[in-house]
Amino acid sequence: MAFPRNRALPKTGERLPPAQVTEIHEILKAHLIDLYAFYGPETGFKIARKHISWYTKGLVGSAAFRKEMNVLPSIEQQMQAVNKFFIRQAEENEYLNTTKRRRWQHEPA
């Protein structure tokens, strides 16, 4: 699943607002379900750890989250941890709250 915001800049030159937490959460959940289905529960569960890390890298509190998430023993607990993390992020801010600005968050010159 592609991020819709990635397609706007090249076509229009217009920068979109930062991603909403709920948008990224929904995309990640769908991505995880696809990983589990494609690779099967055991391998999909392990591969999902890497993808979850990519989605959360740089977000406030993500280092501690990833450390805990990487030792969870089941898909159910992995999904619960992802949901809890993103719900907490959404409670704190409507938009992704990063520890530093990502390249795509900078204002145009």
C-alpha cells in the first residue's frame, strides 16, 4: 500500500500537511495483516518487527516501544502493542510527533 502523500509533491509541487497519526496507524495495521497472510504467522510475525520499526522510527517514545515490542511472543500481542503505541501518539498529537523533523516535514524554501 502506497502513501498517498508521496504522490502529491511530484505532480503538483505542493507539500501536503504532516501525516495524521490515525492515517499511519491504519496503513500499518493493513500492512501487518498483509505480512502475516503472505509469509504465514511465524515468519510474518518476525518480518513485521522490522516493518514496525520503520514505521515508528523517530517518533517520540518509539525506541522504548520497539525494545518492548521486539520481545513479544505472539501476533496478538504485537498488534495490541502497535495499537496501544499509536493510540497514545494520537492522544498526544493529531499529527506524527517526531523527536526530530524528517526530511518530508520541512517547509518549502
